[in-house]
Amino acid sequence: MPTPLIVSDVAKTFTMHLRGGVRLPVFERLSFTLTAGKCAVLAGPSGAGKSTVMKMVYGNYGVDCGQIIVNHRGRLTDIASADPRAMLDIRRHTVGYVSQFLRVVPRVAALDVAAEPLVERGESQQAARARASELFERLNLPRALWSLPPATFSGGEQQRVNIARGFITAHSVLLLDEPTASLDAANRQVVMDLIDEKKRSGVALLGIFHDHDVRQAVADAVVDITEFSVSGAAA
């Protein structure tokens, strides 16, 4: 499918429960599409709501109205109205996510953390670990760390585990929330290479990149979310 994800006329409002239920409108009529083999980049100043858009597409945030249509297992499915079980299946098989922060079960080895998404999709643990090892090698993660829980790692080391975990699968849509944060120049280049490989394999990507050089290198399209922001809102 050349357009694996469509965001159409989405509106989003936050309710501030600790402030007497004040409603804070963020977006109205948010609309864009992702194209297979291309990387679209969310643009807008800090606080404009880029991460909010990412979380809506991943199903972490609900929407007031509108649709987020994804081609899931050959069927068009609306993420905005999907029930929790359907959303878990979408995340397992169709929409992947590399967040800024690594949140994993304590005491699990880094190699198994990175391999887990493949195991969940039915790969053998041996094959999944082998693929995770390849990515760790490319991302220059010291072999001595592979058997250790990533909670003990530096921020940059944790981010490399996070990147390996996100890139290990063949999701048709991949969300990238600051994947190069905390990385040195060599590993930023590795991530750009991985993004290019995903594009050549037909994956549609949506990213947030504060690093100007990385953004310029990977962006095929730009979605300026300020066009859909409600005046005065921040998120």
C-alpha cells in the first residue's frame, strides 16, 4: 500500500483535571499522510505538540474526533477508535516506535530487551538475539554490556538499545521520536543509515528530529503542525 497511514481531520484537547477541569485545545483538523519508502518529519517550535502527534498515532493519546487510518494485516483500521486488544496487535505487527526513553522490565539483559519485539512476532529467541547482536555491533554498543540490564547504562548506551529494539522488526510504519538524542556523531550516522535502509525496504517513517543535519538528511516531506495548532495552545 503506497499510503500505509492517513491522519484525517483530527482534533485533540487536553483536560487539566488538577486545574478544575480546564480544557486546553491543541489541534484541529490535523491531516497528513505517510508514504511507503519515505520519511516525513514533524516541524514546529518546542511545545507545539510534535510528541503529542506521535502519541496519537501510536494510540497512547485519544483524539476528540477524526481518524488515524493504518493498513493493518491488509485491512484499513482506525487507530483513533481501536480497542486495547486491537491496538496491541497493531503495535506488534504494523506500527513500531522508537521513543526518547527506554522503559523496560528491570534485570533483563540488553540483548533480550532488543530482541523481544521479534520474539513477540514469532521469531525464535536464537534468531532474534542474532539480529539484535548485529544491530548492537553496528551501533557500537560494547559487547561487555550485552548481558547486563540497560538500567545501569549511560543515556547514550540506553538510547542505542532503544534504537536496536525499534529497528529490529519489519513494521510497515515506524515512528521516531528523537532517535539521535544523546548520540555521538558516529552513531548518529549509523541511525541515518538505518533510516535509509528502512526507506529502501518500503517502510513509511514519521520522525521528530531536533538535530538540523539529521533532519535535512532523512526528510522526504515536512509536516508543519503549526498549521493545525489552536492559537495559544501548548503541548
